[in-house]
Amino acid sequence: MTDRAQFDEAGLNPGDPLPILPGHVSHGRFERVLRAGHFAISTEIAPPDSADPGEVLRRAALFDGHVDAINATDGSGANCHMSSLGVCALLTREGYSPIIQVSCRDRNRIAIQGDLLGAAALGVCSVLCLSGDDVSVGDHPEAKPVFDFDSVSLLQTVKTLRDESRFLSGRKLDLPPQLFMGASINPFAPPYANRVDQFAKKVAAGAEFVQSQYCFDIEMAREFMARARDLGLLEHCHVLMGVGVLASAKTAKWLKGAIPGVHIPDQIIRRLEQAEKPKAEGRAIAVELMQQLAEIKGMSGIHLMAYKQEEWVGDIVARSGVLQGRKPWAPSHLHHSKQTANA
Amino acid sequence: MYRVRLWSVRHSRKMEWLYATFNPMVVKLLRGTVKVFGNKLDKPITAVEAAAKGFFFDCKMCGDCALSKTGMSCPMNCPKTIRNGPCGGVRENGHCEVKPEMRCVWVAAWDGASRMKDGDAIKNVNFAVDHRAKGTSSWLKMARDD
Ligand code: SF4
């Protein structure tokens, strides 16, 4: 079977699950792209402050044909928005490949295990396990932080549900959730020397892909990947390095100051300051970073975070050329091929 | 106390030695005590443990002590109570994203572990704590477990 045919496959309904290929764990397209050895792109959808399903689909449509997966954030920055499960349910109906982000901040092990089953039942095929931002940084600092799990024990839990077909309590599942398991990494924050050990723990707990915090420092990324390769981690886990699109020097400084764990070298900030059109410069920086990251041995893809600049994702991906002409599957593509088939 | 807690991590090697030397003795002693007194002395024993470990490590009495596996830095002092840290939000100066005045508990943990003989234990995956054990003694647990 050619790659093309594998990715074009779809049932009558675009949300129908695909068959699980040998050696795969999920029904999803995202896992197929990565395991086929293609360079992949994932991105993030900003969940609306609204109960409007149309708004979710409008935001997702901006990514059509440009990305292989869409992360649905779970109250990121500890701010309240539409839930990741709600966003994912809307997206899977259309045939998108959402990655459900699950944070440990708001729910305990009873709620999370239930949500994981619900997500899989709604057609979600990939999950990103996060510890989550603390409530104190968000818009409800008076809320009770839960943190029953951390990201690593959450990974272990998904693995237990999926591979042992049981709840943590031991109670059996009739049908396990077939989820492709992901986690986050941040090679750009202390303790630098141990970040790869931390990555190794996530792989040991079951991570099959990881997405990183913003990478603005290629040297650090190279070093991290070299160490991960030496430890043999890349044989078990796909790395998608995070790339951000900076709108101005001011945003860059704000990100650096206000979001702990974000490392932006001064020379990037200087470039934005000196640019005539800072927004265009921010996109040019993203394109360059993507190209440089794609050249690092063992890199599986890019996680492109273009908050408030989502309409530029297609342009940035195309200009970077990292997909080498491959066009990711999108629902619009399906409508199109059905029309041609009917004609 | 924060200052003592930092001191304990700096001297993790010594603390590990103390732990390796005295812990089996304490457990052995408690095993005898438990045999004779049942659970009658649980309260004072728990209070002694809480006071000693509270002084050196700001112990939170989670009931599932991980100190020997976390570079002598108690993970329950992490505002997110992460047992496999750190999170991605550590500040450039190694301090906590939630409490900027505090050194990240897990930066301290990896640092402490690097000085310990069995420091590599930090690389093992820890599962989430059993919340029913909160406030109970880890020493008594060890004495009763085997
Ligand atoms: S920075 Fe360190 S201490 Fe603070 S929440 Fe993260 S892991 Fe915990």
C-alpha cells in the first residue's frame, strides 16, 4: 500500500476510525504520519470563550491542509476556555486529528480516567499528558489546585487503561482507549543537564511522542537531541520541537518575563527590534527555525504555536518547505475528492 | 525550615549516609515496638517523625516517603506536588515558577541526587501518592510492611 492510499483512507463519515495498522496503537492519522517516517507538523487551536461550535470549526479550518494534528489546550495558563474534550469532540466529527491535552491541575484520577474513555469514544486518537500551569497564574487564582497526578503518573495511567485494559483500581474495561501517548518536554529551562533524564522518564512511562516548549535556541536543541539519541530515546519516541511566532520585540520580552520556562536569546529580540516590519520578521524567524530544526538528526516534526497569528500557519509551513511537498490530510480535501468522484 | 531544607540538599551525600545507617535501626526498633505495643504508640512515633523530617526537609508527611529517591528534596514542597519533576516552568535562575522566592524543589532534587551514592534512583518513575496515607508515618509503614 502506498503512503498516499494510507492517508486518503476514510469511511463514509470523515469521523470514522481508521483501521489500526500493524505496530500502531491508535486509529489516528497523526500516528500514521509519524510512524511512516514523514516529517510532521502539529499546531495549537485556541479554544473559544464561547459555546459556539462554529467558532471551533472556523478556527480549525485555518489549518486545513497544513498540519497533521491540532492540540486542543486544556485551560492553558490556568485560564478558563471551552474544554479540550469539547473542542476535540467537535473536531473528530469533521475528521480532524486532534490531540487532547490533559492537565493534572483541575481533575483527579476518577475524572481523568473517565475523560480518557470519553475522548476515545468520541474518536480522539492522541493524548498529551501535562502537569499543567498552577492556578495562581490564571484568571481564577482562588480555585483549588488538584494535582492528584503529575504528567508522568498520568502517562502511566493512560498506558494502564490502554495496554492492560483496566482502571487503576483493577476493574476491567470492555474496550480499552486506543490512544497514541504524548508528553511535553522543555530542554530550555533548568536543570539543563537533567532535562534529557526527565525526557527518559516520560519515555519509560509510555510517551510515544513529545512536543517541546518554544525553541528559540538551535544550539540547545541540537545538544538535547544528541543526548537523547545517545540514550536511545528517539527509537521509542518521536520529538516535535516547538516553534513560536513572535509578533514583536514587546511580545518576546513579555513572553520571556511573564512565562517561566520560555527562553528567548537576546539576538532574536534584537532582530525584532531592528526590523521594519516586526510581524513579518517574527514569521521569518519561525521559518528559519523550522528549517534548522528539520535538519537535526532524529527530529520527527515541528509543533508550531502561532497564537493570534493562526491565519499565517499555512504560509509559514509552506515557506519552510519542511513537508517537502507533502500535503497533510484535511476534511476539505475529503469533500473535494468526493466531489471529483461524483463528477 | 527553608534554609535547613536547602542545607539538607547540599549535604545530600551525608544525609543519605545517615539515612542508610539509621533508617534500618529505626525500622528494626519500631518493628519490636509495634510487636509489643500494637498501635498504641503510633501517635507519638508519628509526631517524632514529623518533627525530625519537618526540621530537616520541610516534610509534609505524605505517608509515602520519597526522600532517598529525590536527592533529599521533599517533592511535596513543590506547589504542584509533582513526584517526577521538574515541570517545564522552572525560571532561568532555577527558582520555582509558582513561588519565585523558592528554589525549584526538583532542581534541588536532581542536584542533591548528583551527590548521592544511589542518586540514580531519581531516574525511576514514581507513581502518584495514595492520599489516604497523608499524615501517617512512613517509618511505621516500613516497620509493618515486612
Ligand atoms: S518549578 Fe519546580 S517546584 Fe515549582 S512547580 Fe515546577 S517542579 Fe514544582
